[in-house]
Amino acid sequence: MNKYIPPEFETIQNAVAADTVAMQKILAHYNAYILYFAKQNGVVNYEYAEEIRAKLMKAILKFDIDR
């Protein structure tokens, strides 16, 4: 059984600090989930996938990691 392995904390910190490489690593990590939830009638809708990615990036940049 595969266990869920989250992204490294340092990668998350860098993504919150607007590091583009770290942001790409986060998006790549969650790509399978994004494509799964972007399905419409069993077919991946890539416009939905891009909207989900954009919302994830906005949420990461707004995240207060120091709280």
C-alpha cells in the first residue's frame, strides 16, 4: 500500500515565498489530483485543470506559514 508523502517543508516554504521552481514542484506533486478533479464526463477538461492550478497558486501565495 502506498502512503501519501507530502512535499518537503522547505519546498512549501519556498513556494510561499514566491519561488517559481518550488511552485512548479508543488504543482507537479499535485498534478494527478488536479487532473482527477478536472474530469467532466470522464474526460479531463484542461481549462478546469488550469483554473485549479491557478487557485492552488493563489492559495499558496496567501498562506501564512509563520502562524
